Amino acid sequence: MKKTFLLLLAAAALGACQESMEDRCDREAKEFTRKNCPTMIADEIMMDSMAFERSTHTIHYYYKLTGNSDRADAYNKDEVKELLRKELKNTTAVQDYKDEGYSFEYSYRSAKDPNTVYFDVLLTKKDY
């Protein structure tokens, strides 16, 4: 009887430690931002932060464009979207989230004027 109780208690404790996919994603986004942001990911492109939007199951990446890239005509939006789509399709780092059908959004803002959004790309399950 005592052994059965201890086994049930251990099973309940292990079950309580399970983290939902939403909680995991939220935690990982906050940890990533705290540990890695801001950081330059390419010439004149800085990753500012990463967030998880629970209501839409969207992982949102925020970037700032600096230097010569900090202007509206610096990039072709269609080419950037296609590049991001291909990169997302081929990456395994977020495979668990892709398996759950999460969306991925990429926002590019001006470093000089953070209120200026040059472009925003939303990729959904149908894109990857």
C-alpha cells in the first residue's frame, strides 16, 4: 500500500512538471531575448527581441535596421519574404513549433526612428 502511494505521488509530481507548448515557447522567447538581444545578426541588421503571442500562436522576431539599411528602399520586400520562408522551411531549430502549426512573424524597424516599420513578414503553416 505504501509503495503504491509513493508511486502515485511520484507519477503526479512528474506530471505536474510537464510544461505546455505555449508555456515553453513563451519561456524560450523570454530567455532568448534576455540572453542574446540586442545582437547584430548581419551587417546593419540587429535582432532586437523575440516574443511569443499566445492568442495567435505566433513567434515574433523584432529587428532594427541600421546604417545604409535604415531606409525604406533598402530591401525588396518580396525577396526578403521568400528568403525568410526558405530559411524557416529548412531550419530544424523551431521544428517542434512548426509541428504544432505556429506562425512566425518578422518585423523590421528603423534604428533611427523605432516607430517606423519598414516591413513586416508573417509566415504561417502553409508557408513552410
